[in-house]
Amino acid sequence: MVKFAAALAALLVAAGPGVAQVEDDPDIVRVLAYNVKHGLGMDGRVDLERIASVIRSLEPDVVTLQEIDSVTTRTSLEDQAARLGELTGMRAVFGGFMSYRGGQYGMALLSRYPIVEWANHRLPDGAEPRSALAARIELLRPGYGEAPQLVVVGVHLYATAEERLAQARRMVELFANEETPVVLAGDFNSLPQSPVIQLLEDEGGWFRPAKMGQPFTFPADMPEREIDFIMLRPGDRFAVREHRVVEETLASDHRPVLMELELLPADVPTETAP
């Protein structure tokens, strides 16, 4: 099995107890990217149950979550990644950026499928430290036989355009030799035609399917910017069945982005390829 390039430590996570078996077609994957602002809604209230309700209603298989607290005083010492895993019935991993208010601040990833291995890759610093949280997921269900795999990478780029570009360039290097299909999802803090997105497309080989309907994701109540994306590599390994911004205006300051994918065999062409 091809390992993550560069800094993949031998971090293994077993299938969590009490997580339900997946009964769906393993070639169909629903991916959700959601900046949840540590559960702080547009009404000024921190409510992880509300975030979990949004996630459950969309029935994703994998979720990349940005702006997650881990046992900080800001959010009552709660392990937010673990709690969201419990509330959604999904496996959870946390990738910290930095120490913050007695705990850690960073990102999380949730999965209905087994997480075979994961790594929190450090990216070039901006105004705050940043990382790419990568997980290798086995799309397994009983009786399917050999299970296909998918690498899902959660990101939250930050600070100046130059610093975000350096972070994007590091991600290109990290996954340059990855042979498993890769989904890159999160808050890029960059517009569609920005140098950051162009670098990921041109040098990284990620394909950015157009969203269906209104594409803006921020701010949640009256969105005017498209800065949250789900990108795919290589484009010919995926068929996009659904890709849209979810009209959720309260639970966070970002709207979630949902994509339903069909994972294709390596020799099957698709019109979604760049």
C-alpha cells in the first residue's frame, strides 16, 4: 500500500467500538466540508448538538471539519472531535494546529468507514500554524471483497495570500506520489480564480468540479464569497453525482459544502475529468 509522502508517522487508528457497519454501495461516497467555528453559531451560541444535527441530516460518509477545539477553556474543556463523533456515530480524528486556552485548536475528520491510517502534516506557518489532516479510508462493507481506498485531506489555509500559497505548494509536495484517489476539502480562504486554487489545479493535479446552484459559502447568513471547496485527484477516478452548498444559515459562520462521488476504476473514463 502506498504510504503518504513525507511525514506520515506510523499513526494507526482501529475501527472504533460501537460504530455501525456501512451497508451502502462502497463506490458511492458522500463528502462534507464544514467550517464549524468551534460550534459558535450566528446567534452567538456554542452548540455542538446543532452542528451534529446538520451533519446527520446530510448523511455524509466522510466529513472534514475546520476550527475545532480540543479541551480548551473557550469551549468548557470539551473534546469537540470526540463529541461530534459520538453525536454522529462516526469515527473521529483530531489534528491540532497549536496550543490554545489550555488545550489545542485545529481540525477534525469524521468517517463512517474504517480509517486505516492518518497523519497531521505541518504546513508553512501563517499568522497561525496550519496543517493538512490526511486519512486513508477503506470503503468496506460486509461481503464486498477487497475494499477500495480513498485518501481524504482536510485543510484550513490561513493568513496572507503569499502564506496560503506556500501552504498550497507544500500540499502539492506532500501528495505528489500518492497513487490512491485523493479528496481535498475544507476552508481555503481563497477565491476560485486565486493563485492558491490555480496552483492546486495546475501543479497538484486536483480537479475542482463546479457547484450546482449558488456557490457562495461565507458568511452563512448572507453569503458573498466562495472560499470552501472540495477538490479531487485524479479527475478521471471520480464521477460527481451531487455538489452543492447547503443552505444552513445559523449553526456556523460558514455554509457546508456537500459532494456525492462515485469512485471509478482506473480504466473507466468520465466526463468530469479536467
